Amino acid sequence: MPAKRTPARRPTMKDIARRAGVSESAVSFALNDRPGVSEVTRDRVRRVAEQLGWRPSTAARALSGEGAATIGFVLARPADTLGVDSFFLQLVSGIQEVLSERHLGLLFQVVEDVPDECDVYRRWWAEHRVDGVLVVDPRTDDPRPGLLDELGLPAVVIGGAPDERHPGLSTVWADDAGAMASVVDGLYGLGHRRIMHIAGLAGLAHTERRIRTLRTEAERRGLTGVESVTTDYSDAEGAAVTRRILRSPSPPTALIYDNDVMALAGVAAATELGYSVPADVSVVAWEDSALCRMVKPWLSALSRDSMEFGRTAARALTALLDGGPARTVRVPVPRLIERDSTGPARDAPGAGAEAGAGDRVG
């Protein structure tokens, strides 16, 4: 196992004074716009501070060495997709529940992309804004763990597989591969041979795990009519992809959506095209929620305790802040709850049989 990097040290006023060739009091005067130094000295001090990456602390607790009493959470996703994502709402609720018990605040920021997210971490570290961070949406080629390890900023990666390259970071993860295998197994048992996966954002580690597992399960069974299409998780793209694939010469008999919102939009789009769910096409949503029981037919879905997922991640981070070692925590595999949106494939033997109402846990 690689040796843990020594955390980078934040630049101080003493460092600036040494580099600029002035006293610490002169640095304080210059950086706080107080009289007592010449404009030439003020400009030199500011240039040196910028070169060293110095930022003023924004929390009085940080000045006394007690920490910021705040946890950071950055999300690099389109902002207009967040309001309808039940998973993140429940995840944050679980996180906040644990942080409140410890009197810790949550600093949340939405950014355009991962490079912007990395910039936020650097700024928060330099300004003493946060004591640790929760990292979501791990990428297949992710620069964030290495950066956080280098900075020495305590962090928990949510949803990522264990990574021995960064032993200082904790990981909380779910078995997406096992969950996808259970869905394929259930649909295959109902006679479905043409299965379409309407996936989430390309490049996310969990998206790639689901796509890879679907491909593996299809190859194992000799299925050729199985495919994944990535989207932005929105209802608009979920509906658009559904219309496109159902209009194809050989449309699928089963659709797997990576969240509940896309699944609902997909059912609506299929109905508009004259398809009946599940008589013509079966539908499975990845995240179970109240929305899955507010549509006809009720949607079959993968269910997990998203609030507990958030609590687990927050507890893993507070354990790091308490001086504990980094660790990997695996949460239970999501369960497939079969409802009325899944049934026998239309070209399978006995396809006319009616599914019973209510929930059936698979």
C-alpha cells in the first residue's frame, strides 16, 4: 500500500512576511487594508500572498485552532436536475441529521464540472472554510481523491469502490453491479430478451458499473438486444430517449431507468405512443420513491434507504474528524420491489397473464 502523503501546509502570514522581507505586523496591515505601511509595501505583500495561495480565514473558530465546525458538499451536476432527484434530497437529509447531532454545519455548493469542484476544495482548504468534505458522483478517471489526499482534507467518497491508492480517504459504497444483476435476472425470468437501460450521466463510476454489468449479464445469456443509453437524469431526456427507442424497428420489451423521474417520464412517453405498461413494455426504476406509487401502474423499483446512506457517510466523516482511521463501508444491496409495471414479455409464453397488485419483494 502506498505511503500516505504528508498533508500540504497552508501558507501563513509568517510565510508571507519572510518572502516579502517585511514584518508580520506589516503583512497584517497590508492584507487588512489598515494604515501603517506604504503603498509599495502593500502591493508587494499582496503579490506574495497571491503567489503563495494565501486566503483569509472566514471562521473565527479557525483562527483559534478549533476548526470551522462545517462540512463541505460540492455537487458538479446541472442545477436544474436537482429539484426532482429524490435520492439526493434523502441523502442530504440523512447527512444533515448526523451533522446536527454534532453541531456541525453543512456548506453546499453546485458547480459546472469537476475542475470547478477541485477549485472549490482548494479555496475552502486555503480559507479554513471546512473541516472535511463529502464527495459524490465518483468518476472513472477522478482527480478529486488525489487532490484531497494531497491537501490532507478529511473526506468520504460516497458511491465509489474501495481505492487503495488513497488510503487516507474513507469510502461508503453500494453494490450497483449486484443490483443490476438482480434486475436483469428478474426481467429475463419474465421472458424479456430485448432490454434497454436508460442510464444517468456518462463517466460516473456507478453509471459505468451498471452499464458493464448489464453487458456482462447479457453476454452470459447470449442476448443481443440489450443496450444502455446515457442521459442527464432529467425527465425531458428520459422521455426523449424512450420515444426514440420505442419507435425503432425492433423496440425493447423492458426498460430500466436510472432514477424514478425518468421512469415516470418514460411511462408517459410510452403511453403517448400507444404502448401499454406492462403488456407491451415493462418498466423498472432504479430509485424507489413515493413517485413510483403515484402513477398507474405502480412502478417496479430498486429500493434502498437513501437517508441511512447519508447517515452512514456522515458518521464515516465524523469518525475521521475524531482521529479515527480511514475505512470502507458497504451498504446493503438495493432490493428489487416488483410492482405492476413489470410483467411477462409480450412474445414470451403465457404473456397474457395479469400481474397481481401491490408490492412483491424480489
